[in-house]
Amino acid sequence: MRTKVAAVVFNSVFRDARVLKQAESMEKNNYEVKVFGIQDENNKIRNPKTNYQFDIILSECHSYRKFLLCGILTLFFVFIFHKIPDHAGFLKGIVIVFFLFAFLFLFKKKNK
């Protein structure tokens, strides 16, 4: 019986050669490998047919990842904002401007 291995990658599988090389070598050493990763925005094929001996399962979670990052950024903003003393108004202004630009950068549209 072959040992099962699952690799979870938080980026594009096909752009990360390290993941593919490691999965290939594990497959050659009698492991059953499945690679889970994020689908490229340019590639709309959900589970592409490849020449690899292992399975590649892709997920469309670009929007989820962006909103998760936004939620973490918001919690960090609230934490930092409450740790700054009330008499340091200038520092609070800098923090507000920094997070405003961070949100704008996070939600900017890509030009295609």
C-alpha cells in the first residue's frame, strides 16, 4: 500500500517549480501525491490534464484570500489604534493614513 501525501500550496502550483519537483520525487519514491493549490487568474481550467504522475487540484480563492487579508488587516488596525495613547493624535493620524493606503492597495484593480 502506498503512503498518501497531500501538499497544500498557497500560490499558483504551476509557477512554483519547487512544489512540482518535490511532488515528482515523492511520486518516484512510491508515495501517492495530491497537490492542492490556487488557480492562476489567467488559467481558467479547474483541473488541468498534465504529464505529471500525481494529481493537481486547483481552487479559485483569490477573492477569499483578499477578504481574509482585509479582515486580518482590520483587526491589526483596531489593535494598534487602541494601543496608541489619546494624547498622540499625530501618531494616530499616521496610522489611519497608512491603513487607508494599505486598503486602497489591497483593492486596486489590475490593468489587463
